Amino acid sequence: MKPSDVKRRKRIVVKYGGASLADHERMLRAVTAVAKEVARGTQIAVVVSAMGKTTDLLLHAAKNASGGKVEKVELDDILAMGERTSIRIVTAALKAKGVESRYFDPLDPDWPIITDDNFSNANPIEEQCRKRIQQYVLPLVEKGATPVIAGFVGRTLDGKITTIGRGGSDATAFILAKALGADEVVLVTDAEGIMSADPKVIQNPERLREIDVNTLVGLADSGTKFIHRKALRYKDQTIGAKVISHIHGDLNANGSLITEGLSTELDVVLASQSPAISITVVGHGVSEKPKIIQELTEVVKAYASLLGLSVDYNSIILYVAQEEDLDSLLEKVHERILKQGETIAMSVRKQLAFLKISGVGLEETPGIIGRISEALRLNRINIFGILTITSSILLFVNWKEKETALKLIKSSLRSDQR
């Protein structure tokens, strides 16, 4: 039998969050789950966070002891101690279970996660990470050993320890998975999965069986940090991810599947191949009458696709695909306006182009809307509508000017990324 004929063993990256390692019982449950999966023949790389609230304790101790004057480079070195302790405990426990294992510490010469020097919120340098993971971590995984790697932590090219910031351990797991060619990333947390609402806010949220990355980013942007958007940018679209609870002690437990991946760079596209229209409805206090908004959207959706909606106290703007039966649509909207006491009149703008700007880092690029609008202003292109939705900006310009607008916006986005 040729080596190429041998079926490759299942390969996963498992990340344990701090709550999943908060005490010796949870630590034992985590190690036992990994050992069981290794016994099934699965190749595993483990990423661990600091135990429980260790990072918070280190942060408060460092700031209080220094009067809040600790330098970021020194603080990162201190905060990394939580993860550096966890990897040693987990590795020792795995060995006690008979699992061949070794930990990777950021001071090791073969440490794989290399970042820039933006201390406290460092950014992994993906090409450097890929090379080092494939050089140092992959051989261990292929021979059946289990590497244990500190999440949240990185190292600069000149050897200084960094921390990756919010979502750092998840980011480490996604980067490892891509470089290792993993089949799946398993994120072990204190929740049953991705929930329909924050359990700290809503009493009985439901577990979502599946959610795509773009939808999940929307939750992250709204302040609900199931998984931080910074980590999601590193998820490979071909590698599935699963969020499960540590309570099961089983890496095959049901949880929430995270599918797809984010666009890797900022870009603009023509979101609709046909023109759009805007219908502006004015009145008095229309935003306080949800029934009006509901009725208008129902009328629109009976005739065409609703592309966007903007509401303020005295007006509603509906952005709609310009369909063949446009006259009937407008007549029906007008009839509904006349039946409502709060709505007075409507106006219509036709032949609009619907543009969508999206990509990783959009929400973290200061002044992006100003840069885009300035590029269009200087070339005398009007914006007839602008909406921001999660990690996207939606723009409406004159249909005849769409090609020029696309080129100008693309140019302004490229200048942001240089």
C-alpha cells in the first residue's frame, strides 16, 4: 500500500477558555476529554487560556502595584504568565494520562505565533505563523503527539512577549487550524454554544445549532462577544468550528457550528445587478409607530426586494429593487400612506446603484466613511443613501455613475490598507 493510499487521521484544534480551566475539576475534565479523543486516534493540538480569572488578577495587581504606570511591553510580559502556567499544568496532566505531549512557551526558540509590536493588542503576522507552525508544530501532530500552546500570547520578531487582546486564544486556535490543515476547531467554553442572546442579559436563550461567520460578526459588533470579531478574521472558510460546553467532558458533544469565513480584505462590489429606487415617506412621529413601518415593508416585499431601511422621527426611507411592476408598487405604497394619520407624503428617486463595502477590519478602520465620501465628493458623485450594518457599509449612488464610484471607492480602500 502506498503512503498516499493511507487515509489521514482526523485532526482537530481544541481551545479551552479560562472558565473551562477555572479549577482542578474542570482542568481534569478537559484533560480527560483530550486523552479520550487521542485514544480514538484523533490528532489534536490544544490551545489554552489562563485559568479562571487569572489574567484579571494579574492585570489588577500590576496596575495597582505600579500606580497605573506600568508600560504595555512590561504588562504583556506579566499577563502572559497566566497562559504560560496553564500550558505547563495541562501538559503535565496529559502525560499523567499517558498522552505524549509537550508545551510551547513564547520564550521557546520554536514558538510559532509571531506578532507585530502593538503591545496589549498585537496582530499575528500570518505568514510567519504559518511557516513556524508547519516547521515546529505539524511534525509533532503528525506523529501523534499533542502540542499544548499558550493562547492569547505572541512574540515579536525581536523576541518580546505580546498579548493579542480580546479573542486572542480563539485567534491562536484558528491560525493553528489553518496552518495544520485541521478538519475542525473545537472551542470549549462555559456556554452550551452560541446562544440566541447573552445569557447574562436574557434568562432562557436557546442554543443555535449553526451560524455563519458574517452573522456572528453582527452579534460581535452589537456588543455581544460570543467570539470576538478579531478572532473571526482568522477563521478559514474551509475549516468548520464548533462551540461546546466544558460540562460534557466530550469533544464530540453537540454545540453550535460556525460556518464559512470572512472576506480577507476591504472591498466594494455592486450588490445588485439591476437598479434600485428609494421611497421616502414623511410624516409626524413615524418612528414611534412600528405598525406603519411593518405595513410599508409588507407592501414593498409583495412587489420587490427590500434592500435597506432607514428610519428617523419624521421619515422612513425604503431602498427597493427596481422591478418591472414598479408603478403598481408605488401606487400601493401611496394608498397606504394616505390611510395613515401620521404619514403625509412620499417621494421617489429612481435609477440608483446599490454598492456594498465589506471585509475584515472595516469596523476598526477610523474615518473609513469619511474617506469614501470625500473621494466621491471630489468627483461630484452624490450619495443618495448610506447605511452601516454589522461589518458592512451600504451605499446608493446614481446608476450611471456606478462604475466610476466603484473605482473611486476601491482606490480609497486600498489607501487605507497601505
